[in-house]
Amino acid sequence: MARHETLAAVDLGSNSLHLFIGRVVDGQVYPLDSLREAVRLGAGLTADKRIDRATQARALETLGKFGERLRGFPRQAVRAVGTNALRVAKNAPQFLRDARAALGFPIEVIAGREEARLIYLGVAHTLPKADHRRLVVDVGGGSTEFIIGTGLETQLTESLYMGCVSYSLKYFPDGEIDKPRMKAAELAARQELAAVVPACRALGWQESIGSSGTVQAIESILIENGYVAQGITPEGLDRLRSLAIKQGRADPERIPGLRSSRAAVFAGGLAILVAVFDELGIERMAISESALRHGVLYDLLGRVEHRDMRGTTVAQFMRRYHVDAAQAERVRQLSLRVYDALLADQSVDRAAEDDPDRQLLDWAACLAEVGLSIAHAQYHKHSAYVLSNADMPGFSRMEQQRLARVVLAHRGKLGKMEDPGLEDDDWRLVFALRLASLILRNRTDAPLPPLRVTADTAGYTLELPREWLEENPLTEAALEAESGSWKAVGMKFAVTRVTERRAAQIAKLEVVPARAVIPAKPAPGHDRGAGTQ
């Protein structure tokens, strides 16, 4: 990936939308510009878990402003992520299409544990180096993250579905604060915390850090009222809780230090934080200025500087699921050669390292056989299930789903991919991975024959030496069956037997960069023909 001196992160949180732009100097990110709008996506969720139109309109307007500020940024220098509200919203896919158009960049919805990892990454980069464990707590709009780590490495990442927006709406809907409502909210938070408290206590920590808006706002109120000099303490929270109940509402005129922009979500955030302190026995919490957006930026910097967490995750999965590394490498190399050949004459001016589709094919080839550790029969289905549902640090949910779709399609009937709906570019990846897996089915380092792949609007053509096909009847039969698989989805796959002379020409060029017009996915049922010539 090319180096960029300026990077940008966009955080579509359940409470606020943030744009953070940083300048990269000697591996560190220095703030350059930031924008924030309290859109409250979480508050716009209807009873049937859909973001209402008014909230969508506010979000799109904000993203349009962000897009203007990001105009001229290369795609690789910007990363936009969505969190809990977009994880649960049923109409998130439709909204994300509009959001991408407004922002001008892709938007990834990340899982809760990936959000936790990124939060810790941002916080850890701004703290002094230390050898002891740190507990980081981030009370967001729709979820609360708990992370324990040392240095830049995490040992525990958890995410719970409770946040300042959701709890304020549920327990303080009219803004009134009293003892029964506060007690109900705290009890609900304690019940949620039961899932993570044992693991946190078993691991232990020596320092507690709070991050993002809720804890920063509460610290400001505690300081303004003289309850603490800095940070957050149980005693300070207890006094603030009593003050809030006494005043009866989250009113900036009644509670010194409370900003009007935080008033609507103050009570829910306070209840969650009180429960966190009680259940985890926290005696003091320091506050970090860093949050998810900072972690996104440092993670993006890692990708730019070839320290991509996704690569680490792929390697870990290969070890965990006992993937045959030698075979994965054979398939990876051949599938990438086929992909490069198909793309060569598409007038696409991008280096291989900056091509996200090529990178995804690389990972798919490495992880295609993780399902073999479960069962040999239908292993590609097991692989796809694992890749869809496992926690994969560094990957967004959408990246995982796309990776799973390509892996699912690399074996078996292609008709099964009609419902999951492969994108046009995905078919190119599927073709490359299927072809490599088929040709390398013998799982040996035997020399490959000269081969050439081309594509047109109807489908794909593969040229192979006639003599080699005669010597490998099993592969020839598999290729004939492959033609039928592509025909079933309305696309052509033809195998052309070439002469010895032609094979020699191909051998000189290896996989020839073809004048390939990559076919778009045709309408279901439209037969463009197939066969072995």
C-alpha cells in the first residue's frame, strides 16, 4: 500500500458521528482536524429496529460535510466504520449505500470485539509505555466495550449491548431522573456485566482507563462540582448520582459542567458507569482523550506500513484450524496469477498491494480449507460458516461476509450463490480460486502446464496443452464438469486444447496478461453457452 502523510478516520457511532484527520510523522499520528455531530443514530432506531428517515437525513447531511472535507483524499487513506446502531439496524444495508454516496468512501460495520480492539489501540498509543495490564472501558451510545491489555496487545476484548443512548431512552424516556429509575438502569447494567466480570477479574489489571464521550463528560462534571481533582472515583460518582436525583432532570442549568449536547444521554451513561465501578471494584479511573476514531487511524497506519492486523489474523486462523500451509500457498500463488492475468488489460492503474480485491483473494486462498478441521464432506460450507461467524480481529463484518461468500463458492455448485448475491467483482475472484483449487487438486509440487486464461462478456476461456489433458484425465473430467457449473449460472467456461507449438508460446509468457473484458453477472437463467472445445 502506498504511503500517505495524512490519514482520516470516520466513526459512525450510535451517539455521534466523528471525522478525525491526522498527520503521520515517524510512525505517530498527530491531530490535524476533527469534526463532530451528535446525530444519535441509536435514538433513531424504531421499535422494529430500523433507522427512521429523519435520523437518516441528519446523518447523510453530516456525512456530506465530512465528504467535502475529505475531497481529494485517496481511498486507501480513509477508513470509515459503523458501530452498534448499524450492527442492529435492519435497514442498515440501504442506509449504508446512501451513506457511502454522501461520504464518498466505503463504510464498514465492525463487530463489537473489533470495536473493542480498535478502541484499545487508540488509547494505548497515547499512553506512556508500561509493563502492567490496563483495563479500558468505553461507554458508547449503543454498546460498552471492555478491554484488558499490555502495551499495544490485548488479552481480553468484550462488548456489551448497553450504551448511554439506549439506556437513556429506555429508563429515562421523558428526561426525568429519580431513584427508582436510576436503580432499574443500574440493575439492568449489572445483569449485562455478569457476562464479563469473571473473565476481567480472573485476568486482573493494575490501571483503569476510561475513553470516549460519556466518561469525559462525567469527569468534567465531577471536576466542575469539586467532587474530584481529576479522573473518576466511586465517591465522585455517588455524589453525582445523588445530585442528578435531587435535581430531577439532566439540566445544564441545574448540574454544573453538564453540556447541553450531552444532557439527553447523561442519565443512561451515569447509570452504566456506576454499575461498572461497583461490579468491577474500580477505585479510580483515569481518562483518555483517545477513542475509537484514533484506533481506526492507527490501524489504518498499520495497513499502510504493512503491519495489517488482518494478515496476522489469517495466519492465526491457519494455525488454529490446521490448514495445510503448503497447499494453501500453491493455491494462493496460482489464483493470484490467474487474477492478475484477467485484470491486466482492464486499464486499472493500481499496484497489486493497493488492490483490495486481490488482497481478499489472497486471504480466501489461505483460509479456504479451514473447514477441513471440522469435516471433509462439504468442507467449503464449514469454512464459510467459520469465516462468517468467528471473531476475526482487523476484519469488518462486511469483509468477513464477502470472504465467506468467495470461499463458499470455490467448490460445489455455483447455483447456491444466487441467493447470497455475489457482486460482479466477486465472480472474478471465484473463478480464479475455483480454477486454482481444481488444477492443484493432487496437492503436490508437480510442475504446472503452460496455461492461459481470457475473459469476455460471456465468460471465461482456459487454454491448456492437449498432451497434458490426455495425461491427466481426472483433471480433464473435472474441467468439463466445471463448464456445467458455470453454465448453470448463465456464464461460459470453455477449455481449449492447444497444440505443442501454442503451448510453447504460452510457456514463454507464463500466464499471459489477457485482453480480458471481465463479465458481469448475467440475469438468472440466461444461458450464454458453455463447453469443452
